[in-house]
Amino acid sequence: MSFQFSSSDHELQENHEINVTPFIDVMLVLLIIFMVAAPLATVSVPVDLPTSSAKPNASPSQPVYLSVGSGQMLQVDEHPAFSLEEASQKLPQWVANKQTRLYLRADKTLPYQSLLEVINTLSQAGYQQVGLVGIAQSASSSS
């Protein structure tokens, strides 16, 4: 709020106008900063990419889950459980295509070394596409 001097009454009167000059100054400075920073943030190398006629791979309609219990017992989907030593004989019965992605669910009490043994056994059996599955923790449950 500013005051105006009135010559007739020799009193100060309130001026109800907003002085927007400082606001405009701040906005112009921010505009200049963003105009300078925007081209620096979008630095890219021009690349002329070739076109491809290949069709994208269809995602599997039913994912294959491989569950690992605390005793290193493996189970493919709902099939009977088997031991790690039997994996190279049992897995091809239920997962014939070795290019199939296996989603590995492991018990959280399973030691890391045991999980690596499972992954190495799958790799030696020819299953190279293995993904790890976990449970996402919601933001409200973390405290």
C-alpha cells in the first residue's frame, strides 16, 4: 500500500493501486534464464536412423513364472515342485522354447548366493531371458 500526498488537505491518502513493476522485472529475468537454459538442456546429436520392416515381437499372452522357495525348491506356474538339480530335466517339459522369458519369483528369506545358483542353473540349461519379480511398496505403507 502506498500513500499519496494531497495538496488541498495536507494529509496523506491511501493509494489502492498495485505496483507491478517489481513483478514484471522478476518475470523478465526468469524468462531470460529459461530462454538461455532451454537450448542447453536439449543438446542432441542429429542422427538419421534407418527404417526397419521387422514386425515387433508379440508379448506372451500368459507369462511363465518360476517360483523359488526357501529350500531352493523350484515350481513352474502350477506344476509340481522340483529341486535345483532336476531343473535341466524338468524345465523343458513345461517350457519347451528356451527363448521364453521366465519371471523368477524368489522368497525374500532365500540367500543371495542361492538365488545366483538358480539363475546360473537356468543359464546353463539354455534359458537366458530371466526377469526378477518383486512387490512394489506403496508410498502410504512406508513409514
